[in-house]
Amino acid sequence: MRPAHDQDLPMSTFIDPVPQDVADPTTDYPANAFAFRYVLPALLETPGRRLLEIGVGQGAALSVFTDSGFEMSGFDIDHACVVQTQNQAIALGLDAERFTHGDLREPASYRSICTEGRFDGIVAMGVLPHIADKESSIRNLFDLTEPGGQVFIEFRNLLFAMSTFNRFTHSMFMDELLHEVSGPVRDAVDHELASRLRMDVPGSVARSADAGDDILETFDNPLTVPALFADAGFDDVRVHYFHYHAGMPYLQSEDPDAFRRADVALEDDSSGWRGMFLASAFVIHARRPATSSSDAR
């Protein structure tokens, strides 16, 4: 067992990651910041400050977590992103060698950052939507997590399509809900939906810009994903919704200010269920049991 340090003591306050200009519709929507507003307090409630970020991107989250006392390491599948994160680490006075190339699907690729043991917390934003074999990757997450540690893993919300009224709604009905229904019925529903929905949005060009032409981008069901974490050995599995949309996304251009304010207000939703349909993303928050049969791994 590694020794405890002052930095392991729980902290009662944190720096809010949501920017002051969040209501300005001319700025990018800070979706991850709203996720981190949930993640940070959960991490700070428990001792242990060794944090791993999978999918470091350009290093935008480094200051969010290090300013709250976390010792960060990370990896990314994109070599260019690793370089950018290393530069950001240097600018913040951090050890750039803690950030390296790695692929969650290949444990050997990130072995170099595990020399000090498992991690008290793991954050992965925008990673699992691009992985087809989620089961094995979640098992790898379990192996990276210190007993008693927590993971916060982002997924794109399949059920959000129920409120978008666009081609994703059509896909939800035809491919997920009615895929086993007889041909004539499917044809009738297909025709009816196509006549009522905005089948032109979002355009394929926009989707390619988000994900890359050759990169898988999946949507996942928040009702079924928790079981994947339980099967991997995690417990206390919870779903936290974020990146809310007050109405169909294609309407936002009609009144950007009003829609932005409404979107931001919904991020504080406490109903426990509205996010299932109004949020385009969710975080799985799960804990590795403090003791388990897998601790020897």
C-alpha cells in the first residue's frame, strides 16, 4: 500500500470549471466543464489524488484538476495531442513525461505511466464513443483503478434522439426500437417518420467534422451501459447526464440567447430523469470495490 500524503486529504472546496461567459451563445458550449462540475466534488470527497485522464486531447483539463490538488497523468491515441498536452504541462510547471501515447484497448501501450501503481480516479471524455469493444476496454479501466478508486467515463446518449426530431430520431425508431418488426410495418413507420422529421439535420458533413471520416462514433443507452461496468467488477454505478438541450437543436438558431440560457439552466436539473431525453451525453460514475478477488491483478 502506498503511503498517505497531505494531498490525499479530502478537500471541501473546488474551483468551478464552468466559465463566466457560459451564457454567451457566441462561445463554444462548455459541455465538459459541466461534467467536471460533477466529477470534481465526487473525487474530492475521498482521499487519493492520483488522477489519470484517458484521451487528454490538447491538455485543456490539466489546470482544472491540478488546481484542485490532483497529481495528473494521461495518455491519448493521437501523437499530436500528446505533444500539445506535454507542452501545456510544461507551461503549468508539470512533469511532461506523465503524458504519453496510449490506447485504452492495448494495455501494453500505456504501461509506462503505471509504474507507480493504479489510480485513485480516472476520467475519460470522448473516448468510449470511438471504441467498438467496450467490454474489454471497461475491464482495462478496472485494472487501472486503485481499489476504492472511482472512474468517470463519458458516453453519447442514444436516448437523446427521442427529443431531437431529426434523422437520429428516425434511426432510433428504425434501428433500435423496430428492427425486428415486419417489413410492411417498418415501411409504413419509415414513411411517416420521414415526412415528419428533419431528416436533413444534422448533416453528414457536420458529423464528419466532429468525429473524422474514418472514426467510429457510437451512441450508447444509459439504461444498459451500467451493466457493462458491473460485469467488469465495478460497483456503486451511477449515471450523470450533462450537455442539455432545451428543445430540438435545429431550433437554437432562432433565438441563440434564449436557448443558451435555457440549456445552461437545465444543467442543474434535479429530476433524475429528464436528462435521459434532453442531454446528449452522460458520465458513468463507478467505483472499484475496496477489496475484491481481482486486487492481485
